[in-house]
Amino acid sequence: MFWSLAALCFAMAGGFAWLGYWPALPFAGLEVGLLAWAFSALRSRKDDYESLVIEGDVVVLDWHCGKRGGRRELNRRWARVECKCRTPGRNCRLSLCSHGHATEVGQYLNDEARLQLAATLRSRLHE
């Protein structure tokens, strides 16, 4: 995908350069460089994930973000859901707290999905 986009960009810039608009070439190089950076950033995050499993009395959080990752097991009876929004329904942060430690969850979700996850977790943790 990258090479096809780069070839198309340079072909168009080459056409404009042939017509006498040679300043198009440096801008095409800049565009392809930024495209390469964007593809590299996407590739470095392809293995990121979050997993939350409730099995019996145990809540298992498993995540990988960039070069960091971890796993945390919480007692279902002691875990509590904490959802803080800067404004009502906007810029929300969702955390599972237990024994004085909070772990943020739902980093890859939008605010609406985080609020829905918070409601689901509250009902599932206190069944």
C-alpha cells in the first residue's frame, strides 16, 4: 500500500516537474516521508490490546500498549468501577480500583462506549 501511494505521488510530481513546475518534487518527497512516518506509527501499535475477563470471583485485566504491558487480577467483590468525566459525558476516564490501586481500562474506546462499559461492569461486578 505504501509503495503504491508513494509511486503515485512521485509520478504526479514528476509530471508536474516535466511541465516546468519543479517545486512539486520536494513537496512530494515531504509527503511520502510523512506517509512513511504514519505507516511506521501504525505498525508499531498493531499488537496493542486490552482484555477484561470476569470468571467467578476473579476479574482479570490484561493489556499491551507499545512496549509496556501487564496483567492484574482483582477480587470481584472488592473491585469497584470509577468513571470520571471532565464534562458530563465527555473526556471520560474509566478505571477499575481495588486495594488502593486503580487501573485504567477502555483506552481504545470512545466516551459513549466507555460509559456503556462502566454500566456493564457495575452490573456484572455486583451480581
